[in-house]
Amino acid sequence: MNVEKLKKMKGKEKIVMVTAYDAPSARIARDAGIDVILVGDSLGNNVLGYENTIPVTMEEMLIHVAAVKRGAPDAFIVADMPFLSYQTSVEKAVENAGKFLKVGANAVKIEGGEEFGELVQKLVESGIPVMGHIGLTPQFVNRFGGYRVQGKTEKNREYLLRSAKELEKRGAFAIVLELIVEEVAKEITESVSIPTIGIGSGRFCDGQVLVWHDLLGLNPDFVPRFSKKYANLYEVILKALQDFRREVKEGLFPTEEHSFTDKSKGGVSS
Ligand code: KIV
């Protein structure tokens, strides 16, 4: 996969993107034939235990992007620019985005609408492919006053449409549409020539993205209404750990099969 192939998928084949934050997950995503792996700044709430994405740093993101690259060296990897890594100056943004490419990302994603058009152009001119992200942009949650569905007012609909067109004009290769009413997401998708990838934005986007922990059911407390639990890994992992605990307590593990004696042959692999 590359930027040009992805752009050509619009109108022909739905794009599938998933977040991943570590090497083993990236390998599974690659083996499943996922088109794009997003190392999202949702790393903050899903892996690092933060309340939201605001505290996530460049250093944390770089460690996880590099891990994902090691797990799936041939995958198409998009790195999320974390809060304040691109908002303060173009120079800082280019420098930070460049760091992601140096550790193996193929592109970066930035949250924000038309006001980031010039920045997108500078990044693209510097050789850094950019995926846009409009609608509910979690880094701006404090300005939005909560996680609210976007595109409900005429003013907001017009802003989203203008933003999508501006990002396209400035060279973005795709745009994430997050939590936008379906009708407006459809209108945006039809009004730009680059692919839109929806999350909570209905049926008519050019692709869909879900967050690893939501789609695999790793969080027992909360699944957003727009997501779908394709597995309940919380239950699977819980049961495995309970079984392990019980077997150790009862002396059932390890058995001879898992033990080494001076007559054992071979190495440690099974
Ligand atoms: O960080 C993330 O996981 C994202 C997706 C919700 C698109 O930006």
C-alpha cells in the first residue's frame, strides 16, 4: 500500500483502517489484510491510562510507531501527531512529522480543519504525506465542550465541507471524518476526490476506521455506540488468567511437559 494506491481505491474498494499501538498487534493487523494501520494518539486512553489524548507526547508516540513498524515492516503506517506537536509553528510541525517518518511511518495524521491548510501544504511540500481529520477532533475536546456529534447545524456543515475541500487542495491524501452526521459525511465524501475514512460517520464514507480496543472488546466498561465489538477479548483474557492462577494454586501447572530435566532435548520452543 502507498498513498497513490490508497487514493485510487476511492469509489472502487472500501478502505479499512485500524489503530494499533505495538508490534504483535501490528503483525495481526497486517496478517488480516488491513489496508492502513493508524498509530492513533488514542494510545493515551487505550494503552497509557490517560483520561484523553491531550497528555500524549511525541516521545510516547515515537516509541509506539517504531514498535508497530517492527511488527509490520511492510504495512502502510500512519502516525498521529499528538497535541501541541503541530499547532504551535510550521517549523516544529515539520520537524516532529519528520521524526515519525524516520522511525518508519509512511504518513502523519493531523486533527483540524481549514485553519490548518497552510500547514498541510508545508508538510506535503517537505515530503510528508498527510491524512486530515475533521469532525469531532478529540484534541480539541476542551473547545468543543465534550464529545459531540458534528455537522448538525448549517454553519458547522459548511465549515466541514470547506475544511475537507481545503485539505484536499493543500495536498492531503485522505481525510478521517469522525462523529459527523451521516448526511454531511456523505456530502463531504462526494465533494472531494480523495478518500474519506469514517468513524461514527455513517455508511457512505470511502472507508472505515475502528479503534483496536473497541473492536476487540478489550474495554469492559465502555464501547462507543458507533463502534462494533467483533470479539470479547476482555472475557477471553480474563478467563485465561483465571485458569492460569487456579492451575498454579492447585499445583496443576507446570507439568512434566513444561519442565526441563538433565535429559531434556532441544531448546525452549515448543
Ligand atoms: O487516535 C485515534 O485513534 C484516531 C481515530 C479515532 C481515527 O484518531
